[in-house]
Amino acid sequence: MAKTKDLKITDQELKQIQEKVQLINQVQMQIGGLELQKTTMIGQINVMQKDLNDLQIVLEEKYGKVSVNLQDGTIREIPQEDEADKKD
């Protein structure tokens, strides 16, 4: 048997290995890019939720505790629990 340092894979085999490694590296880079987009979008959603909460506070100050129909903008009072209901 030949010494290990004298052994070498074929050029075709080397090319196949290099292509596979390159594809893996490309996919890993794409995954990293997607994770960055995901993190950015999660941050955007957090800001949007805060904005919505702030708007809800303003509307509650103006209209009281109401439910807003998102289709046509009509509002309906949310029934308040009276003290007897709270005790039960």
C-alpha cells in the first residue's frame, strides 16, 4: 500500500467535494440573511404593536371602553361589570 502522503483523490472527486462545500456555505449564508430579516421584522412588529397600543389608549380616552368594528369603524360599548358581578 502507498504512503498516505502519496495518495490523492481524482480531480473530479475534488471538484465534487468543493461544489458540495460551496453549496453548503451558500445555504448557510442565506439562512443567516433570513435570520437577520426575521430579527428586523420582529422589531418592526414590536414597534407596530406599541403604536397600536398607544392609539388604543387615545381612543379609550375619547370614546371610553368600546369595541371597534375593523370593517366599518362602528363602535360598541363594552359592558362594565358591576360590583355584584365582581364579588361572585
